[in-house]
Amino acid sequence: MAEAERLIATLKTQLRAQRKTYRDVALGLGISEPSVKRLFASRRITLARLEELATLLGFTLAELAQLAEAGVARLHTLTEVQERELVSDTRLLLVAVCTLNHWTMSDMVAVYRLTEVECLGYLLLLDRLRLIDLLPGNRIRINIARDFDWLPEGPIRNYFRDQGLPDFLDGSFAEGSEEMAFVHGMLTEAAITELQIELRRLRKKFAGLHEEVASVPMKQRRGIGLLLAVREWEPAGFAALRRGA
């Protein structure tokens, strides 16, 4: 959906929520009701008219844009085709991760060995995959939820297990911003369910913090990896000592 269409759809939603009719809008704007109908049907509304409509509904234009953005249905899982495409090209995956971290195209070109033409090509590919909307001026709207899930045994999970995980765990975890902890115990099914709920809550907290600081200059933000995992497990050396093993 184009940006203008999204704003118009948000206006219609707010009209219904506030129980306002096209007649109310006509009276508020000082135009005829048929003109209001044509206005919404044409999907071509000037910036000045958008501002008038937003004010009529009690919003600034900026607030209306925020509502439209909040109403975007974001992807919480990708298809296998989308995941496979992402991990098939390291540079494409790099650009995808950068966009999720709210980097601009100029940020990516300044930090990584990418030309503007190459970077734009990857952004267009992400747009075709429906992972982003590439807007005028090479602005990026993200269509993926920050806490989206990888497919079980899918291409991204396999890529991370084979290439990302060994690299991630190779650190010393001794710096002030780093921490590694591992615990082992025996839990009931009810306790395991409670633990899984807490892990999901922590994921959402991480995603929320990420969004909160998205507008902070990039130089003040650092890439942080958080690994959450839980499974029924016994060290292989212990299992080998079981009777009958």
C-alpha cells in the first residue's frame, strides 16, 4: 500500500472510530458531501487538505502519520523462499540486518564496502520480497516485526547455527557490556511453560528498547546480540555413562 493510501485508510478508520460521517467532514471543511466522497475515492489529497482532515479529527499531521505507521501489519515470520533468498547472499543479508537496525542507505555505504548502486539494488530486492517498502528519497519502511520468528529448521536458523553461533560464542564475554550465564536444573512441564513465557517477555523487552532508541544517532548505538535458548538436555558425556547406553 502506498504511503498516501495508508494515510487515507487511517483517516477512514478514525472517522469510523469517532462516528463521524462524510457529512460531518463536509461541514467541517466547508465543502459539499459529494466533494468529500470524491476526495476519498480519488486517493489524491493535497498536503494542506490532509492537514485539515487530521485537525478535524483532533490530530496533527505528524500524529496521523504515526497512526498510519502503527497500523502497518508487520511480518512475524518469513516464508521459506524469503529466508532462503536472504541467506543466499551475504551482502543482501547485511543490508537486510542494517535496515532492521534503522540504518539509512548512506549509513550502509559509509561503513561497508558497498557502492550506492549496489546498496540500492539490494534494497529494491528487499522491496520485491516485501520485507521493506522503499520510499521516495530512498527512505525505508520496515515490514518485519522486530521480534519476528525464524522458521524451525529453516534457512535462517540453519545459517545462524552453522555460521553465526560459533562466531557469537567465540567471544570472551568479559567486557562491561557483555555477560554469559548458563544454568541447568530439572523442571516440571508447568515450570518449563512459565520459563518460556519469561523468555518471550524478554524478547519483547529487547525489541521495545531497540525501537525506543531508533532515532538516536547511529554513533551512539552499538550492535548487541542476545541469545535465548532452552531445551531438554543432558551433556553427551553424561549420557554415555547411563546404564544401557
